[in-house]
Amino acid sequence: MSTVYVDRGMAWCTVVGGFVANVLLGGLGKSYSLVMEAFQEVFECGSAYLFLAGGLIYTLMYCLSLVNHLISKRYGSRPVVMVGAFGSCISLLIASCSPNLALWVVAVGFGIGASLSCIYFTVFAVVGCCFKRYLGLANGISVAGVSVGQMVFPSLITTLNTTYGARGGGVIMAAICLHLLITAALMPRHIIDPDAPVVPAEKVETGKSKRKSCKSQSKSNEDKQLIASEDLLNVDKQSTAIDSDKKLQSPVDEFFSKLDNQRDVVHSVNAIIHSSSTLSLSRVSVLSLSTRHVKYLTRGLLIVYIVGKTFGDVGDVSVSFIAPVFGTELALSPTIINRAIAVAGVGDLITRVGVGWLTDRPACVGRRGLLLAVTWIIEGLNAFAFAELNRLYGKYAIITDVNGNVVDSNGKSLLIAFYFICSAIHGICSGTAMTQMVVVLCDWVGSSQLAQSLAVTMVILGLVISPGQFLMGFVADYTGTFVWSLRICGVILLCGGFTLFLEFPVRRLYPSANNHHDNNKGKSIEQCIPVKDIEAQDIICDNVVNGLTNGGKCHSFINSTIPIDNNISPLINTNGQITN
């Protein structure tokens, strides 16, 4: 596509492209634990370095988002997505053929992470720029691809690993990554907002005007001196002509001309004072104060968002990595684990589309940050519930038949039921958080600063998420179980949720410009700003008015050359002669 209009029909094609990209990205991300488990058997190693590789994917995917944002602004989003598609294919091929763990970590962590960074942030930014009115719904449909990938890819990867082995399955997944070229084909070249304010033609500098300005600046000093001398001569001629006209005027005409000029000046000053009495605060020099309040408020909300999202995403990604492996620790079959991941994907899909549509309602505007905070708190409590499933595993007894095959008891059925419930809650919370990620940031910083703020958030998140994943793997290797890793994830998610509640103190500390305008609405200009900001000398001649009084209730004129207290009639006697 070449040109897309905001909130119009062709803009939904970018949503389709984002959906395809998120199917592959989400499927690989949510199924990474299955790939990690397969290659863990191949290399016969622990979990720490494999978790580190998964963390490096997110680190580079987030940290390179700002670089890719600048590149996409210069060259367009389509070439950036194409590079990501080919890069992910090549990286998976190298990882599948790697002879040792070190090369596998480099290929997966750095190669796939750098490739997916070209796609992940670009898709979010393009969808965010193509929609305003339906941003929540469009973003929900786009990220719903993660849920579809989460439902499809676990069974697909398990089948590929069983049929072709870990390396053969990796080669097939490399070929599947070439479907990201569909997303590249659906990315627009230009995005036009019909409702955006039109920039005046005088302010638009074309190449010709710039060249003309450069030529005018390159004039020689002699030409400038000649022009200045000609202007001085013209001024002298005009002044001499005015003086000659004044000499030809009679004293009576001169008096009445002065009086008429003075009356016009007085009427203009009174009009200015009357209009300035109802002048709002946002139209005068206090505009800088309101702008400063908005700047501080936006900056404070952005800091709260970055800290909260860092905690929330680290915990959410860690639970996604740990939950399938924890199912293996609970002696659950691969079929049960794949079905649990699919159940989480269904909950993820419903919330991404449904919550995205609901939060577009006018009643939800301004409350979406609160929804995101509550979501992360619930997900943190669910992580603690995941960890407590280990107690149910210790209670049920393994019953075997005559041939030695394991027979499920009632205790294990209860364990499977709770495992499905916890997986579904995790999917619902994860989908809600992903849907509200861009929407909340757009509410807090505005659509004009969305791309830049999102890029900064991704960079900071990327620097933290990789050490966090390595910590989870190290704790699991040290303790011999994933229980404590899940508990740490719960604490991190709770911290992220409670951090977002700082939105309300920040808004109270830095009131917005609209509130500041409402508090001063209806006040006179004298009550809003000092009179020194209104220079009377800039409005009228110094010979008539020297300044305005500072009282705010009356405006008197001083040093008037002709008294205005009396009317014209007392100045002319009955004989038609001028009096003093």
C-alpha cells in the first residue's frame, strides 16, 4: 500500500499485517519453553543459559526499537519489516545447525532478537499512527495474533520435535518465518490524517524559498549599504513632504486633526481594555505556565508507566517461560501442557478483542491505567497460585496397573484442573495487559509523543528483562524447582501493578492545563497576569498615553497633550473663534 488515511478502510490492512506478525512472534515467544526444553536435551545443559537466550530476544527486541524507529522514519516501515523477516529465517537456520550451546545462544538471543525488533515495535507504531477513534479495537485485533499463535504453535512445535527432532523442527520454523513478508507488503508508505490541523502556507518552507533565503544572505556588504542608503533617502523625502504639508495647513485644521487622532487612540485603547478583561489565561503569557504544567505531568506519567511496565513485563514473560516447564515438573504429559497453553491462548484472544473494544467506550476513557494496574495485580496473585500447585502434586499418589503404566488418580485430576484454571487466568491477564499497553501510554503522553515514548520504554525494558530471565533460570537451577521462580514473578507483578497507582498522586501534583484554565476562566486580565505584560507603549503613541494603572479597576491616562475632559463645544466661542 502507498497511502493510508487515518481511521479509514485501508488502515485496517495494517491491522491484518500486524495480526500476521503477532501470530509468528507470539507463537515463537509463548512456545519458547518447548524449544528450550528440546535443545536442553540436545546440549545436556541447565536452564540458566537457555533462559538467558530467551531474555536476550526480548532485550534486543526492545533496545533496538528506538534505532528501528529512526530508520523507519527515514526509509519507511516496509524495508525494516523485510529485513526482520529474512533475519529471523537465517538466525533460526544457524541455531538449528549450531554444534554447541554458545553458538545457539548467540543465534537465538542476538540473531532472532535483532530480527524481531525490526517487526515488533514497527507494527505497534504503524497501527498506533493509523487509528485514533478505533485505536483500542485495532490494537486489540492486531495483538490477537499472539493468542492465535499461542494456540497453534505449541502443538505444531511438539509435532515437529517429535517427528523431525529439535534441529529438523527448527529448520521448518525458519521457513515459516518467511511469512513475515506478508506484513511487510501491508505496511503503508504514507499515513495521512484528514482531521489534522492544516499548516499555513506561509510557514511551509520549500526548497526554492530556502535557496532564495540563502542567496539573500550571501549578498555583499556593498549591496546592503546601498540599499540602506536608498532607504534613508526615501525616509528623508517622506519626512520633508510631511513637513511641507503641515506648513500649508491652517491652525484650525491642525487642531482638529490632532483632536481626531486623539479620539481614535482613546477608543482603540478602551476596546483593548474591554477585550482584555475577558481574555482567558491560555491566550496570554501564562500560556508558558500551562505548557510547563503539561510537560511536567507528561514526564511524570511517562516515568510511572516505564517503571510499572518494566515490572509487569518481566513478570509476565517469566511466567510464560516457566509455566510449561513447571507442568513437566508436575509430571503432566505434553498433551496436557499444550492444551493448557491453548486454553491460555483462548483467554488471551477473547480479552484482546473484547477488552480492546470495551475500552474504546467514552466511559472507559481515563480509567484504562487503573485497569492495567488491577490486571497486573491479579496476574501476580495467579503466579503465587501457580507455585502452590506443587503442594497438590505432593498429595496425590501415583497408581500403576499390572503392566506398570501410570493411572491418573483423583488428586491428579484436581491438579490438572487447577493448572488449566491458572493458565487461563494468566492468558486473560496477559491479553488485557498487551491490549492496554499502547492505549494507556497514548492516554498519558498523547498521540504526538506515542512513538518516541514507546521507543524509550522499550529500550529501558530491554535492559532489564534479560537479567530478569537469567535470574529466574539461576534460581530454578539453584533450588532445583521452579516454585521460587514463580513466587518471585508474583512479587514483581504486584510491584508493577501498585506502581501504576502512582498516576493519581502525579496528576494531583501536576494539574493539567485544562484544569489550570478552568480555575482561571472568567477572570480579568489584571487578575491573571501583572499589567507589566501589557505594554501600553506598544499599543499607542507615547505622546498620548504613557501607561496603564495597576489597580485593575480603572484605567487612567496621563501626560495627555490635549485635555479631553471637556467636549469640543467649550473650546469654540459663539463668534467661531478658538479659545485657549
